Amino acid sequence: MASKPGILTDWPWTPLGNFKYIVLAPWIIHSTYSFMVKDEKERDLLNFLIFPFLLWRMLHNQIWISLSRYRTAKGRNRIVDKPIEFEQVDRERNWDDQIILSGILFYVVFGKMLPGGTQLPIWRLDGVILMALLHAGPVEFVYYWLHRALHHHYLYSRYHSHHHSSIVTEPITSVTHPFAELITYYVLFSTPLITTVLTGAGSIVLAFGYITYIDLMNNMGHCNFELIPKWLFTIFPPLKYLMYTPSFHSLHHTQFRANYSLFMPLYDYLFSTVDKTSDTLYETSLKKQDDSLDVVYLTHLTTPESIYHMRLGLVSLASKPHHHASSEWYKWLLWPVTLLSMMITWIYGRTFVVERNRLNKLKLQTWAISKYNMQYFSQRQNESINRLIEEAILEAEEKGARVISLGLLNQGEELNRYGGLFVHKNPELKIKVVDGSSLAVAVLTNSIPDGTTQVVIRGILTKVAYATAFALCQKGIQVVTLREDEHEKLIRSFGGKSESKNLLVSRSYCQKVTIYTNIIITYICNRYMNMIN
């Protein structure tokens, strides 16, 4: 929200919430029905294709969102090295409002108001040439000065500050504007489209292609990682005046009073508003390598729909627990995308970065293996799963990580002996391979009061119980059990190590510290929540 919201800030369909798409229903139904019942000569192909085009725009934007989050999580070529705040995520989650608006304008302007807007040919070359000239001239020029006007304190505080609230940009930042501001942009961008139609040079490919070009450049300019190779500017030096780079526009969001151009920096050079560090930032961003790491959490996909709940997926679903939204009806509409993602993960079959986090000075990343829950229960998949886990461990060590935690089904007795398989196979490993139980044991043992000399373990001897007993014995604390069979199981688990001398069995006890193994996890969770609160 702008600092002093002006008139027409809110979108008209905001009160509809998730049902806002219903505003397009009358036009979609009418255009589809007309296309089906009319004769072939009377059919309006453009009007019929508007709805599929809107779906393409949503997919195109989502591809950029996922790509940007993946690349910035890895760190390579990242421009602004700062995290994204939760307020920004909430502010930008309605990025699809502008797609609804574009659909309404297409249906109304081309279908009802514009002479010659119907029955457009599929392709015309002269229209493409005219469009390129109109965009490079009037559109870029007018946008430059409109943008500078929006930075005047009156308009900035009421409208444009909403967009500039995002210092660290994402592709969807490009279309996060108040309603009135975006109407202004659409009037400007529609000028070349309307002109080509009125001059008889318009075409279906031109109309949809121009909007796709705007989406492409907008998303690229806000993706926060540099992807334009240097050799392009070496081969054709004037290109630096005709096409901006992500780092060029990123400076506009960090410096505010520079680099105002739409997509062509030419006008910033003509009017001396280019930031002096533009070239330096471009070079630096291209040279930036993947982040160094301290901790890696290695997880995996759970169900085919789990991709939507990752940060790389859909924002609206990523904010909800998977099991709460698993039965949503619209998941069925996404089955083509779900099937495609399954095929990609099946073929790609590698570990990928899901997100990055920073805890004080610790750099943490979450990685995911391209395997689903069901594959972990197939013996035939064990070898390939362990191969991926081992590759991830070695890669994490190569990147400087000190700890890698095996999450969910990546650790198990039958699969890899809770990660021990990789430690024995690679004795030179410096990275510590841990799992959830290792972390639980660390929390638990560090919670034992200072000066404790004996601890009683009661309950079922689980993996956590064995590890806890061993850790306590290493610290010189005697571990007491009340049954002979439990005592012997603990001794066998120590494998003849000297720490077993601290294992005792007793019929009665008066120790002050007792660990009930069946409530260890509850104890740890409660302690963790107390730390947060």
C-alpha cells in the first residue's frame, strides 16, 4: 500500500477475494459460444483466443517466479543480497489482478469498441515493423517522463511508493501497482496495438506477441539475478541502449532517482539519469558465484501436488500446509502442470535448491531430492535415492557446509542406516551428517542440569533413546535402566566402546533426572516453543 493511498488505489474486484475471476465469465462464455455456433467466416478467432492467452500469461509469469526464486536461492548472479520480507509476499500475492484487467480490455476494446478489432488476420509483417517503431519511439519516451512524474512526491506518496516498497524485487513486483497507476500503463501500452489495427496492419500474433514481450521484459527486469551474457553487448555494443538488464533496473529500486527507462536505457542516457554504477553492478553480478553454506537441510518431494506448496511454487498455496489444501478442487485443473512436473523430476532426477535462510551469521539452504514418498517404499529405488543423497552430501561439503541434516524419509535404518552408510563409505568427510534424532539428542542432552551424575531412561528404547544414552555416557553421566534386557540392548548398541562402563541397571532409583523416551519429542517441542516465545 502506498504511504498516502490516492483515489482508485484498490482494485474493483478485491471484495470478491478468490472468486474475482468470475468477472471474466460472461465474456469467456459469450466468446466461446459465438465461436462454436457461428459460421466459419463469421468466427472471431482473436476473441475466442483471449481466454487461452490469459492462461498463457499466468503460466509465463509463474515460470519466471519459480526461476527467479530458484536462482536467487542458489546465489549465483544474485543482484541484491537481502531477504524478502513477509509484508512484500502479502503485498504482491494479487499480481494476477492485472491479467484480469487485460482480459476485460481485450474483450471490450477489440470485441466491441475498436473498428476492425474483429476478424484480424493471424500474421502481418508490416504490423510488426510499425509496432517496433511505435514502441521504441512514443511508448518508451512517454513512459520515461511518466515514470519521472510518478517520482514526484505527490504522485509517489499516493501511488508509485506501493511498487517501490519492494527493494528486493521479484518478477511479480513488476505488476504490483495500484489500480489507477496500472490503468495509466495499459492506456500507454495499448496505443501501438490500437494504432496497428486502425491502420489495417494489426494481427492476432502481433496483439498477443506484444503483451508477451512486455511480460517477458518486465519479469526479466525484476528477477533479481543477472542473466544477460556479456558477449551480447560485445558483439553488438549499441544493444546497451536498446535493452536493459536486471541489474540496470535493480538500481532503480535501490537508488530511486535513476534508471527510469521502461526497457530501453537510451532515454536515461539522453537525459543523464543513468546511475554511474550500472556497468559495475552488471559486471559484479555476472561474476557472483553460488553462496557459501553452513547448514543444508535435505528433504524430498512428498506428493505430486507438493510442488505447489514449495516457495518455488504458487504463493497462495505455499502459505498453507499441504494437508489443508490437498483436496482443493482447483488442483484438478492443474493436472497437466502436475503431470509435466512429474515427468521433469523423473527425467532430471537431481537435487535442487528450494529456499535459503539466514540465522544471524549462519547461512542455511533447503535442498530437495526429486523423489516422491511412494518411491521411498520401493526397494528398487533405494540405490538411486542413496546415490542422490550421497551426491548432495558431497556437493554440500564442496560448498563449505559444516552440517547436512537428512529430513523426512532420507534417513532410515533400512535405507542407509540413518546416514551412517555415507559416513562409512566416505571416511574423509568433514561435513557432519545428522538427522532429526541427532538434533533432538543435542537439544535434550544440553538441557540436562549441570552437575547431574546419573540419568534414568524409561520407556521404549527408540533410536533417539540409544543416541541419547550414548551422548550422556560420553559426557561422563551414568545412564540407569530398570530392566536387564534394556541394559543389555544399550550395551550392544555401544559396540564394545569404553562409554558402556557408564551404563548401569538398578531395581530402584532416586535420581533426580528421568527421561521418558516416549515423550522426548513433546519435551523438545515445548522447550523450542518456549525459546521462541
